[in-house]
Amino acid sequence: MDKLSREEVLHVAHLARLSLTDEEIEKFRVQLKVLMNDIDKIKEVKDYDDEEMYTPVDTNARLREDVVGEMLNAKDAIANAPCKNGNFIEVPVMINE
Amino acid sequence: MTNYVPTIGIEVHVEVKSKSKLFSNSANTYGMATNTDVNVIDLGYPGTLPTINKEIIKQGIRAAHILNCNITHKMHFDRKNYFYPDNPKNYQITQNRTPIGTNGYVEIEVDGIKKKIEIEEIHIEEDTCKSAHRGNVSLLDFNRAGVPLIEIVTKPCINNSKEATSYLTKLKELLFYANISDCKMEEGSMRCDANVSISKDNTLGVKTEIKNISSIHNVGLAILEEINRQKEILESGNTIKEETRRFDDKQNKTILMRVKETGNDYRYFIEPDIPYLELTDEFITDALKTLPLLPDELREKYKKIGLTPLQIEKIIANRALNSYFLGLLEYKTNYTIAINLLLSDIASYLNKHNKLITDTNLTYDKLVTVINSLESGELSNKNIKEIIPSLMETDKTLEQLKDEFNIKNITDNSFIKDIITKVIENNPDSVNDYKNGHDRAIKYLMGQVMKETKGSVNPKIANDLLIDTLNK
Amino acid sequence: MSKYLDLSIKEIHELLVKEEITPLDLVDEALNRIEDTKDLNAFITINDKVREEAKNLGKVDKDNLFFGIPIAIKDNIITKNMRTTCASHILDNFIPIYDATVIKKIKEAKMLIIGKANMDEFAMGSTSETSYFGSPLNPHDKKRTAGGSSGGSAAIVSANIVPFALGSDTGGSIRQPASYTGIVGMKPTYGRISRYGLVAFASSLDQIGPMSRTVYENAALLNILVGEDDYDLTSANRVKEDFTRLIGEDIKNMKIALPKFFISDIVDKEISNKIKEVISYLKEKGAIVDIIDMKYLDTAVTLYQIIAMAEASSNLARFDGIRYGFREDNTKTVDEMYTKTRGEGFGDEVKRRIMVGSYILSGKNAKIYYDKALKVRDDITKEFARIFKDYDLIIGPTTTRVAPLLGTSKDDPHKAFMDDVLVIPVNMAGLPGLNVPIGKNSENMPIGLHIIGKAFDEALIYKLASFIEEGF
């Protein structure tokens, strides 16, 4: 069957920051290939208008006046964080600084 | 050693001044309590969307203009996707394909030779949050998340560390003067990265990136050290690796942070939450209207009114005082006396009290009467020192202050003559010295005159009268 | 037991005005119905404060048709202090601290939020089977899907638990489940309703819309949902209008197009036949119906896959277990925190789509796939515009088949998209589209008609839909 290599799955899993079990990797080797075949059909579309492209929304963006609005207190700001430390949110140490 | 030509490109990030943040309306300020200068947008909450701060677009236009860039009239924003805990949405909204300014330059002068440092592009983007590291955890404070930044990227056209520091000094001065950024490297409102490579021929060598150098001076040192390091590697027959380094100023060398992954995969795409932005000529003109005179324009102007190069640099170095001085130029008065007064007694008063001149009661009208009195000799520099606090802090006129401080009409020549006669009588030795051609004696005698009058006479008038009397 | 909720909202409103019933009666009846239909698994969260809210609603406003009317909200729309899960493990304990703009409008209209409706995880799927909370069932046949991704919302309205639900439609997610469950579902023009507070799946396609039992009630609800929002730059600035205003008008000389693709052999015979009956009926009533050729319709699914997966990979990056949501315990490094949290927190459909989406945007692929898809998408928009020069509306079947049995498309990543082949083109062009029931097939399952209008021409869609609802 048409499928991706293990490495190809692990590469896109890394881009999306997903840990996968061996079982998942095997499953996705096939399933991701199906989707990649689907999207490859775009390459066959020939008869299209290749003009300069901006954004999907075809209007001019409104600009906001420079005025300060309401802000959260620290308690609310971190209320949903699963790991807090005082008024900070805690994560494992960031290397690569 | 073979001659290597260094090629250097510099990326600068500055935090842009405004009241609110770039894509949300929380405050764009520094130093608030942990996680209180935030809203749901800054925290990247699900369902939230960005809005654009008009003032930041204007600041971008101003920056593009003063850096001689072409201003992009139709632009959009892009997402730069990368996972990092200081990046709340795990993508940063930036401008990748349509930066607000392109193809600009900053003119510098090194050892008398002028050179244009070419700017590839400048773009607007949002800042990340702040992180602090404690053992095996890091702590996140999102106050900085969403603060507006402008990134300025030069072409790889810088050839040595002197050009680099000269460029950065000039850039900082421009952005500071245009009121675009505070440019405080110590507070992180200006950050510099340098890309350095060396080569013996026209091909570009492998470059290394030195990240987040802490001062302009250190950028110069870091580049020198990095060039030396690369030379040694090449001379010993090894090759340079593409890597990110940092500069340690205590050891005076660059230190490896990480080897670059092959091609950063930022998965840029057009930010779909923000429609395109088309700037009208009217909007651009409006943004540029508030631009103050910039340092080079000021230098030209000040030269014409007769300030010395030292005075010019000193007043330009103090933006608030400069802006006050510019206002004074609307009045006809002696600008040399004015600049001396501003840069000495007034500047030290302001420094001592940590005030801006606009916070004081020194109106232009009052200052002009002071300058005129100094010019005519009715007021001495010593008088100034006495009355400065009252001059700055009260509404009293100069006349009122003269009365209050008992400042006599010291231009009264007969009063001065009396004192001179007395001094000459009491110092016959010095008078003899003078008559024997020892010019230095005059200084001593003047000193005595000033002592007798407690410094309240106009020294120029007194000096002239003293010489007159001695020569009789 | 009372059956007030079986009445039209006009009738309910009259009873409320005459004080024969109270909002609490309606809420209690709805809560009983929820209890009785528990097996439908249509809700993720019931609002445990809704009785309190009903009691405190104040005096009935006789000019407000929606006063005290209960509504269900798809669980990807943010509700302050009420759990919002997006049917995902990664948000299963997430209590938002703000309200979506539509929720503010619902609350201003004094409607009562009865609970949060089940859906496909992050709206990714076409049968609601990707929900972390298990799939909702079709009230017409519990062995069948209620469709997706707004399957819970559709089941709730179809079973008449409450008269209204909000859904969201990225690639058919309102219209397809409406068709499968025999209700009215409108995806308004992109920009009609603020997306602020709708958890983004594909930002350039997502749109919130009303789901209801009748066309009139749908149009009436749309009246209160629309409007430009300062918090959503993609929301449109339009003059206020009454979407019910054309309902009841004659359709004589109305020009209607039916693209050949919509009745090609991909469509089930019974459904095609039903559409042909509708055509005959409309012609009989004086409308002009032409079968036409239309380009690009067959490429829409491919474009949708590319655009939706790419945008989703970026939109879902923020779910990292830092600021909100689930975080895997005892992770030692940043990378481990990300990968384990997301590996554990997301289901298969989401994982597949964000992996392929990341691939689409990676390096040179962004140009090959995403940029090209946007350009072809622009051509679809132009193709629709071409048709709308000659026609008022476009019609076709909403789905190629009636609601399939549960379990038939699970683990088939391709099928999930093909269920929406007829409705996806509308999202590509940002146009309004509506499903109105037109009868049942031989298995007694609902069949729906899809009506597509010009941008911002929802009122005309409602006119035709109501005409068919009344007469066909």
C-alpha cells in the first residue's frame, strides 16, 4: 500500500509537536499519505488566475485608535494555567536561550 | 596572514512607543506587576483575534521615512510559526512578504569617509513574553507579549566594527529623535544581532549570528573578536560552522549557543485574521507631519546660528532640552549665551532634581530677559547660580528676583572703579609685576576684584576697567 | 407535561407577554427534554445556572421576540465562566474568562443559554464522531450520525429540545448536519457575524450561524447575531437590515441556477429526484430555473483541505498546556511538555490535520499548496460572481446522501471531506448558504435543499427557503 516512511511521519509530527506511539505512527503512515495524495490534486489545476495575492479577506483593514483598554488582574490572567508559581506561569526550563 | 574581508549584516529590534500594544489595547508600558499588563488577546486565548493599533502603523511609516526606505502602500501581516513558551500563540504576527519599508539607508561617517549603510527592509511585529529561569523551571510574565516592535535589517554591506558601531549610534539617534523608540539597550527596548562572515574573495563566507549584544560598544568588540576567531579557524585549515553565538564581555569573546538547524522552518503564511492594509497618501502625510527635526537637520541649523560643534553635540544629546532650545529660536536673543546657560546651570539643575525643562516655570519670556541681562552685564554667572532655583520653581520675574537676592546694578562703573582703586592700592607688588610684563598678575588682581564684590560684577566690564586703570 | 417548546417562538412570546408562562417554565421544560433525550449525547455541558438566570431575567420585553427563549451553543464558541471544550481532551477543563461577541449579543437579547452542544473535536469532521465526549445521535434514527461538525446543535434543534442552536461552518458544518437532521441551518456571508470568541479552526473560512426549526425563526435570530465588531477585523460593516423582510413574497421571475455538478452521479438518486421535484414546483410557481455549467466546483474540496488544514495547524498551535487547558504531568523539558501534552490532548482527526497542515506550510510547500489554493479560491469566487450576474440564487442538494450510519467513515481521512463536497464551494467564496428540509427518502431520513446567495444577500435566500418550506 502507498504509505509514508516512519521518518516522514516523525518529521511532520515534530513540526506539529505531537508525540506518537508506534501504533499511531503505523496508522498515520497510511492515513497521512491518503491526505497528501488528496492535496496533490492542486498541482493539476492549471487554468487559474496567477495574480498578486494579498489576504483572503478582500477589504481594507480598520485601524484601532491608540487608547488603553481594560486589563486582567494577575489572578485571572493565570487562572486557567495548569502550572503556576506565584503570579507567574511555570514551564520546564527553557534552554536554547 | 592572508587578507580577509569581513561582511557584516545587522538586525536591530526596537520597542516602539505608543500608549497601547500592537494587536490589543492593553498598555504598552514597562515595569508593571507580573501578569497585570495583559488581556485575553496577549495571552493567546482561544477565540481571540488581533486588531491593529493605528499609531504603530504611523510609527512604521515614520521609521521607514527617516531611514530613507520606500514605504509599502499595500501590505499585509504574516504568521511566523514556531513553538516556544514565550510565544503565546506559538506563532508571531509579523511582516514577511510586505515589510512596511524597503531599500533604505543610513549615512555614516567613519574616519572622515562617508558611507551609506543599506537597509534591506524594516517591518512591524509583536514582542514575546518575558521569561526568568530558576533551576529546572522557567517563569513566564506576559506583560511584554504583544508590545510593538520594529525590526531593521541591513544588507550585508558593513565591513568592519567601526562601521557597525557608527551605524548603530546613528540609527539609535534617529529612532530616538523621531520619538519612535526609547532605544534603551539596558532595558531591552533596543536589541542587536550581528551576522558575521569573512572571505578572501568575492564569495560570501559561512556566517555566524551573534545574538542580543548588550551595548553598541559591545557590538564593536563582538565583531572584532568574531572576525579574529573566524580567521584563526580558517588559517588552521578548518571550516566555519553556521551557528548562533553570544558575546561575553567579561571574557571578551563570542560563545557558542547552538548550531543552526538546517534552514529554520517558520512555515510563514498570510495572517488570515487581518485583511490587507492599504495606506493612502493622506495617511502617510499625516503620519509624517509630527516628525520633529532630526539630528542632521539640527546640526545644519545650529551651525548657521553659530553654535560650536561641541555645543551642537551636547544639545542634541539631550532631546528634551533640544526641543526647548528649538522653541527659543523663535525669539530674537543671544543664542550663544542661551546655549551656555542651558547646557551648564540649567542642565545641572534639571539633572539634580530629575526634572524635564517643561516641568519648570522657566518660560521663554523669562529666559530671554535673563539672557539679555547676562549679555548687558547686569547679571553675572554667579548671580545665576543664586537665583536658578527660584527662576525654575516660581513665577517671579527677573526684576523681582534681583530685588529679592539684592543684586546691585553692578554695571555702575564708578562703583567698580572704586573697588579697583582699592585693590590696586592694596596690591602694589602685583601692580609692579603687571607693569614688568607679567600678564598673569592681571588674573590675580581680577580675582581680588571679584572677591571684594563677592562676584557680583560683570567680569568683562571689570577686566576692561582694571586694564584701563593700570595702563593710566 | 407542558409542551410550550413545541410552539413557534411567536406563540411562546405571546404567552410570555400575557404572563401565562415564565422563562423558568421554558427552561424547566428544556431541562426535562434534555433528561429525556440523554441518549442523543447532544450536549457536552449543561448550564447549571440557567434556572437562576431565568428567574433573574426581569420583566418581559414585549418588543423582544427572543426574551427568555432557550438556546444551545456549539462548544467551540467561548462562554464566560461556562466550560468550553471544543469537544477536546486538551480543553476539557477550560473555563473561559470572556464572552464571544455573539454570546454578548445572545445575552443582550435576554436569551437563555441552556448548554454547550456536542461537536467534532475542534470542528474537524463531518459526523461529530471525533468528539472526545462520544458522538451525538441523529434523532430521526439513532443508528445514524447527526452530521458534523455541528452535530450536537443539529440534534438538539431536530429533537426540539430547544428551538435554537448556534453552529459554526468552515466547510459545511452547519448546513450538512441541518440536512441530515431535517432542520434549517444558515451559514451567513463570511464577515456577517463576528468570529471573536469562536475558537478558530480555519480563520479564513469559519463562520458562526443560526440553526432552527423554521426559516422565519432562523432569519429572526440572524437579525440579532450580525454586525461589525471592533474586535474582529474580518467582520463586515453593513447597514442594518431585517432578514425576515422578504419572507412571504412571491417568487415569480426569480432566476435560479442549478450547476450540473450538483446533480451529477456523485449524488444519490433519491436525492436527485427530490431536487427535480423542487425544480418543477418552482417553475410551476413562475421562477426560472436553468441547469448551468460552473467551473472549479470539483476542485473545492482539494482547496478546502489545503486551506483548512494549513490554517488549523497554526491556529491549534496555541494549545500547549501553558496558559490554559490540559498539560501532561511531569514533563522535564519544553519539548516533552509540548509533544506529550498535544499527543495526549488531541484526537486522531485533529492530529492528522495539523500534521498535514504543517507539511503544507513547510518550506517550499507553502507556495506549491497554500498560495496556489488561495489563488484558485479567488477564481471560484469570480466564477460564482459570473453566475450571479445572470441569476439571483443557486440551488442544489445539501448532501450527496442522507445521514449515514455511525461508524462508516471513522478512520477514513478522505471520507470526512467528501461528505461536504456540495457545501464546501460556498465557504471558498465566502458566500451565504442555507439548508432547508424538502422531505424524506424511502428510509424516512430527511433530505435538504441547499440555497446559495450573493454575498450579503441572506434575505433573498430566506425568501426562497420560506416559499419552499410553506408550499413544497
